[in-house]
Amino acid sequence: MLVTVTLIPDTIRLNRYRIRKTVVILTGALLFFSFSLAGKAQDFSATASPSTVAVGDQVQVTFLLNGEGNNFRAPSFPDFNILMGPSQSTSMQIMNGSMSQSLSFTYILQALKEGSFKIGNASIDANGKQLLSNTFTITVVKGGTPPPSSGQQGGQQDSKGTAGEVSKNVFLRVTVDKSSVYRGEGIVCSFKLYTRVNLVNYGLTKLPAFNGFWSQEITLPQQLEFRSETLDGVSYKVADIKKMVLFPQRSGNLQLEPMQGEVIARVQVKRNRNNDPFDQFFNDPFFNNPFFGNAIQDVKVPLRSQAVNVTVKELPDPPPGFTGAVGKFTMDVTADKKEVKAHNPVTVRIKLSGKGNLKLLDAPVIGFPPDFETYDPKISSNITAGLQGVTGNKTFEYLVIPRNEGEYKVDLSPFIFFNLETKRYESLPAPALTIKVLRGEAGAASVSTVSGYNKEDIQMLGKDIRYIKTTKPPFSIVANTIYPSVLFYTLSASPAFLFVGLIFLRRKMLKDRSDIRLLRSRRAGGVARKRLAVARKYLTSADHTRFLDEMSKALWGFIGDRLQIPVSHLSKESVTHELSAHAIREESITNFTSVLDDCELARFAPAGIAKSADEIYKNGMMVIIDLEEQIKS
């Protein structure tokens, strides 16, 4: 008989023994844990870390239950802004053979004002009972961050350390397509958000003022669209926050101020391990994931872009008639009628098209004959801002009414601009424009002076005819006559003096009309009120973008016309200097620049930061009225 003997190595027996022992220990621990939870009294507590913060800082509030529960109801936080929460998490811990389970709810709050604020009870249902947490107090102070207590110092250092690590992987960056330009030349400026971590939220806290620039925003999608981009050999996800086309209004070294914002980044933070055998067991690479090994944490990271310097070169000596147009343009001049009867209207259009600082363009000087009754031009524009700059057209429509027949020539000065491609000034000659005025219909010129009665309205009453008398009527001589007296000669000469006075008055009116700058200065208030009326319509229809655009036109147009400042020289610095030279009150100057800043901030800032549209309209109207009363022509 053959007997086969199989030998089992000692190592295999030892491993089987250890596995059985581990299974027995885990089974016993789970049974013990279930019984211990059933018999242990549950505790529901609340803590704030830190308990003393400065205005604007964050505080973490945690409600902790050592067991299972449901129907959590948090207290109100009326004096704080809730940035995040409630974030719910469940944990299980085995220590020295004893197992425990806890449930926590976490809020991230932001302090809004100073004071000592008491937070009420939170409630939760556990084992058929309603448990209430303790109340606690959060103290909010003014100024810097309060010194942490010894128990909180480690947690705060960990939070700051995490934020510091995240800040290396998320940042704002501003770029310009050209760093050296001529005054009036467009610059495409892009504000980009770079990140290598997941972002929960983002917001802008401060927009640059663009001092010394006229800005035109490029339309972007409402939602951020991320794309991949490599910077210094590192791959990032990049999204465009703002894109602007900027036109420098003065020469020299100008600086684009930084943009400031903040993001909430969601990162994984590794938990600390100790030498406990069970922790070593769960520290196996198989469990190295957010559930077993890592914790998810939302970190607030402040962002600030770097300032960018732009060198602005002065334009060459301009020729007479240059008004600040920089780019490449074409001009088209038309009249809707070349032949018209007297007292009928004619519309003359001047259309400027091309690429450049279109919004700042002025129409060429146009001289209508004295026999033409003229009105302020109607200005319309179709302008688009893109990565290639600002393109489109701007149209000036003049409504004129010729009063006398004849053939008239409309004088139009050439349009002069600085061509960025050739780096020299170019002139667009104005085409000849002749309007033939025919004799109007009979009585058309005196429509406004007749009484309005027709022959049919006159009734013969039989009392308006005197029959010839056959007898000599009795005549009487009135002794007190004005002839010959001083009054008689004065009245006799008055038509001649009145005629001469009308001639001088007409010459003065023609001279004033030829002085375009003086005419614009006198009509500045009326033009501003018309633009405010248009802005009011956009405000009523909730067209926010057009409202702000019309408010900016009203403010800049009024101050430029009233102070006779060319559009090419309009800036906050030049306006402030001119207002001070006219002895305007400092308070009025500050109010004017504040309304301009509010208009710019309202274009880009999120809701809650900028002033309301109603307030901007009211302040703009008041500041125009105030300046119009103080500026003497």
C-alpha cells in the first residue's frame, strides 16, 4: 500500500491563522459596536472655528452628532453671509477596540458687520427623540485678523497652507496684443483665469478703472468656457473673463490696473495617519480614494492679476482740421433730395465707416447757406468690438429747410485721420453737394402769419358800406397833434434804426453759427437733456447696456461741449483740470467723476457691487444741472 504524505509549510499555516484571527476580531468588533451604539447616549454639539473674526473673514460652524440622526434643522444666520453649506459628512472610528460613529453638518460663513452675535440651537431627530445643540457666540471685530487661540492655531495654519498651495495652481493673468501704441490706437486687453484644480465658484471684487483709456467691451458668453493652454511648459485650463478694446487718450507710460477676484477651489486633503493597526490596514493603496483616504475641502483663494504697462506714443504734428480720428476710414456724403421746393425739408447724411476709434469720431465741419434753417444732427452708430479691434460705421443726419429759391452749394470740410498702416495723416475730400431750391407754393411762406380766415368766413352785415354824403360835413381841427414834435421824428426814424439793428443781429447770428465750438457750448445743456431722456427710456425698458452707454454719452458729451474740449483730449484728468480752472467747486468735480466711475463699474461688476441704474440716472442728472449752473460761457 502506497501512502502519500503532503507537508504544509509553517508559513502557510501561520497566514491562515492570521486571516482567521482577523475575521474573528472584525466580527466581534462590529457586534460590539452595534451594541455600544444602542446603549450609548447621543450628544449633539455646535462649535465655531474661530470664534473671533474680522469683518469680511470666514468662520466655520460645525454641528456634530455622535450617532445617527435625520431631519437636521439649522439655526438662522441673519448677520452672516452663507458661502457654503450645509456640507454633510459621516465618519466611523475604531480606537482601542471601541467603535464610534458621528454625523456632522458644516457651514462656511462670512462676517458682514462688527458685533457679538449669538447663534441659536440647531435640532435633529435621533432614536425617536429631538436633540438640541448648544448655543454659542461669534465675535466680529474691525480690522485685521484676530490672533488665534492655541486650540485653533493648527487648523488655521492648515487652511492657510492649503490655500497657499492652491494659489500656485489658479491665478488671474492680463495680456495685451500691443505694448507700444499711438495715442488713439486700439489695444485688445484680455483678462484670463488659469486653473489646474476644480473650481466651485468665482467672482470679481475689483475692476480696473482704465485711467487714461476709453474702453469698449467685447461680448463674451455668460458662462465661462474653458480650454487647454500651456504656459511656461505647464498645462492649464483657461477661460476668458473679460475682453476689452482700449483707446489711450494721452501719451506717456500708462498702466493697466490689476483686476481682483476670488475663487472657491475644491481640493483633496490627505488625512493624518497614526500607528494604529486598523489605520495601517485602511492605508493600503486599494483604499487611497476620497472615501477611505482623502477628504474633500473647499478653499477660498483670493486672486489678483499683475499690472501691465503700455507705452503710448504721441501722434505726429497734426494738420489743421484733425479732430483725433485714428485708424482707417471712408466717408460717404449724400442728400435725399438734390432738388426741392422752398420750405420743404432736406436730409444730409455723413457716414464714416472703417476700423478705429469710431465712438470718438466727430463729423466734418459742414457749412450750410444762411438761407437754410438747420437743426442739431441725429447721430447713430453700428459698432462691433472684436479681437481685431473696433469696426463699423457712424452716421450724422442733418435736417435742413431752405427758405428761399435758388441754387446753393453746401460746403463740407475734408475728413482727416491718422492711418496706422502708413503712419501718416490722410484726408478724405468731401464731394460737391449742390441743392437746387425751387419756388414754393403760393402762400407757403406766410402760413405762420395769416389769421386763418377764408373768404367764406366773412359775412356782409350791411354796416361796412358808407354811402356818399351830398352835404358838406362839419370838420373840426384837433389842436394837440404830435407833428412837428420829438415823438414824431423819433417814431419816423425808428423803422430805419430797427432795420439797422436787425442787420447787425443777423450778422451776429451768422457769426455765432459759424463758430461751431461756441454753438456746441451753448447747446450743451439741451443736448445733454435729450440724451438723458433717451437714457430714461432705456432704463424703463430695462435695457441695461444701452442705458449705461447713453449715460456716458450724456456726461462726456456735455462736459466736452460746455468746456470746448476736443473729443481726442477728453479724459478724467483733463476734465478735472479744466473744471478747476473754471473755479468749479471741488465737491461738484468729485460728483462728476464718481458718476463716470459708477457707469464703468455697473458695466462689469456683478450684482450687489455696483450702484443701481436708478441711482446712476439720478446722480448723473443732478451733476449735469449743477455744472451747467456753475460754468459760465
